[in-house]
Amino acid sequence: MKLFDLLTRGAALAPDKDAVVHGDKKITYRELLLKTNVLAQYLEKLNLAPGSRVAVLFENSLEYIISFFTVTRAGYVVVPLDTSLRPDKFRFILDDCEAKILFIQTKFTRYLPEIISEKSSLELVISDRALDLSKYRLKSEKLSDIIDQSDFKPSFEELIEGIDAVAPLDNLTHKTLPSCPTELAAIFYTSGSTGTSKGVMLSHLNLVSNTVATVEYLNLTDKDSIMVILPFYYIYGNSLLLTHVQVGGCLVIDNRFAFPQVILETMMKEKVTGFSGVPSNFMILLNNANFCSEKLPALRYLTQAGGAMAPKIIQNVIDVFPGKEIYIMYGQTEAAPRVTWLPPEELKDHISSIGIPVPGVTVLLTGDDGREVAPGEIGEITVVGDNVMLGYWHQPDEESQVLKDGKLYTGDLARRDEKGYLYVVSRKKEIIKVGGNRVSAKEIEERILENEKVLETAVVGVSDDILGEAIKAVVVLKEGCAATEEEIQNHIGARLARHKIPKHVIFTNALPKYPSGKVKKQELSKTI
């Protein structure tokens, strides 16, 4: 079973149901399957070497989804590009993965002079509008022209024939999952903690097995629809795409999260059953008085991942959305991405926990010697399973630090209670060493968020001549609220040991974030 089989399965289950809704644009599974197969045949006729890399530079859209699945159908490797990057970063990734084809949205074509380097391996650019790239000696095609002008007109019935044998329509779980190839399917570039782009290599087995397991614990069906605010190039957003396609669910796209009221209106209009976000997304929603369960009767569940969410914020989500299933999840791009999940019925009793391993995944907590630690002791989250990446593209040294004997060492420190629930303590790289004391940034952030005036915060370590490292807290206050550095320090001092009080408290209007919603902590560490 390969990645494209997820789409074929979804189309066989719900052929005439909307697969994607984006504003006034819609496409059914029948149409989506036909378009991707036609486009894939065009790519196949180019006779590129199997496994050639094809990059996709589109915002969330029908075109992105068509491009993504087309590449996998043609037998090539898809490389989703972060649309927020600078042109030099695009150039680095395209050169690094030696991309042969670039799918690009018209709004990004202005970057082409900076994207295309002298050593570029690009041979073809496909866009949503006609382009003249003769000066770059590049062939260009319009996406819709390829599809509309093709002589290849397959029947839908022909395309779904035999899919049940490949991807069972009645009962696809991690236990009934057919054999999946370990060949490379996608490369997701992630900046990581160092800022250096690393190409995470994920196989068909990695992505399909994790998708099936996630569908299993979320109980997704073709009756589900998800509000998509997370970018598809981000592994969490990609998971939303794959899981809903697998079951024939609907993806409702809205790229305007900067306007929460607009998102609420879209959710109500489309009667979505699911909402997924990172902690900052939930903080923004909670700060909007219009968001409440009563206005979203169709909403069945919410999922949160992409970093730890403070217990106070989780409790606020529970209060605002009573009766809804709330899933707290943990993962990494290197794990395709899901590692653990917390069953909603256990949330109130384990509100600080990241839960238990997803089906088919084993989680070990290991000490510095590589051995498992005892329950209650702190160890590094180490992952074993079909979801563990193949490695980092062209970065064997980085790869050797996190992949050892088939195990993924995540860099996150956690403990396991006697019932088997896992609790993240901190990232190894987010331990601040203050005068010989090891301090968790996460612990301080959680305490600061208990202050009713605080909307969000991020805590980092900064160089200090006396202490070695000092604690710096960057705080965003709720609208209409005021606070002083001393007030925040006293708030922490009343709850934590003296050495955990931030030496520096900086107030700002907004934290710097990636489009995924994650905070750019590197930027916060640069200045006092």
C-alpha cells in the first residue's frame, strides 16, 4: 500500500462527496482522483528517474492537494515547501534535494530569479497560470492546461478497481494494514532548533502506517470534516490531509486565521466536525468571546499538537467546549508525525499528560546510557515503530545523533506514571542552566500563563556573565491589561524556587511565529 492508495480508497468510499471546500471552490473525490491520475500520467511521460524529487510551493488550496497526490502517483518524491521562507531558503532546498520539477503558485513566481541558481537541477515549472520562463531555459506549463488538454481520459471505475485488495474498505487498522514499501515518498524540510534546514525523509510505510493509526484513535469516518488552518507543508497539516482523505472525509480550507471571526463563520457554515491547532491557535480562539460550543453544534472533536499546551489553557478549552472530544497529541516530523495521544475521557485526570503511544508505536524512556528508566524517573522519549523516519537527506552526522539502532531519540525528556501515561518535562535543548541549576522553560511558561493578564508567553535562556545563562520571559498581555516586570517576577516567585524567577521580563505585542503557529524561540534568544 502506497501513499496514493489513501486517496483511491477515500474516493472509492465517498466518490460524490466533497473532498475539499475552499471558499467558493469545491471538488468531489471522483473529480480529485480523475485529475490527479491525468496529471500523473503527464509526469510519468517525462521519463524522469524513479524517486526524482518534485517540489510544491503552493498555499493550502485545491492545487496543492492535486499536486501533492500527483507526485506520489507518478512514482516521484514530493517535497512540500514552507511558503513563508525567504527566496534563498527556497533555493537551498531545491538545490539540496535536486528537484527536477517545481509546482508553484503564481504569487511566488516573483521569487524565481532568486530561486533558480546556476546549478539548479530544475527542468520544468508548473504553475496555476501560464508563465514564460524561456530566459531561464526552463519549460513551463499551466496546471489546468495539462489536465484539460490530455488525451488520457480514464474512467473512475477503472481507477478504483481492485483498491479493496490494496487498502481494505471495510476495516483498515494498524493490525490489518497491508504491506507498505519502505521507499522514499516525501521529504519535509524542518528548521529544527539550530535553524539549519534538515530534510526529513519519510517512506510510504512511515506515512501510511501513522495515518491509519491516527484515523483509528480519532474514530474518523466519511462523515467527518476538518477545519484546516494549519499549512499542509507542516507535518501536522499534512496529517490532517492524509487522515481525512483515507476515510473520504472533507477538508475545509481557510487561510485567514489572522481573523478568528472569519474562521468561526466558516466552521459554522460548513458544519465542520473537527478543529486542529497548535497551542497559540487555541490561545487566540480562547481570547475571542465569540468562540463557544453553542455556536458549533456539529463540532465533534478538537486536536492539539505542535508543542506543549499549559494545563490552564487546556482547562480553558474544556470549559469553552464542554461535551466535545479533546485530543492532546505529541509527535515530531521525524515520526511521521504522531507518537502519543491522550484519550479524551482521561483528559481531566491526566491534564498535563501527552497520553499513551499511538497504535503500532512503542515509546521508551531512556537514560544517558540508552537503557530504560524506571516509572517516575525522567528519560528521553525514544520511539520505535514503522513511523520512524528513514533519516535526514544528505545529513548523515545530524541523522546519527537521533537515529540509533532503528530508534528515534526525540530530544524530549519525560516521565511515565504507574498507569503508563507520559508527561513531558522539557526538551533537552530547552533546559536552561542557571548558576548550576537545571531549569525547565516549560515549567516557567505554565506558571506565567496562570496570571489572568497573560495571553501567551515564551521562556528562553540568554547568556549571562555571572550565571552562565539567565532566564528571559517574553510576555504578551491580553488586550486592555497592563503589568510590570516585577509583577511577573513576583508571580513566579510565589510559585517556584527563587532560581526559576526570570531575570528579564520583556513585554511585546506578539511572539514571532512560524506559519504553523510555533514560536520562533531562536529569535527571542538573540536580544535582551
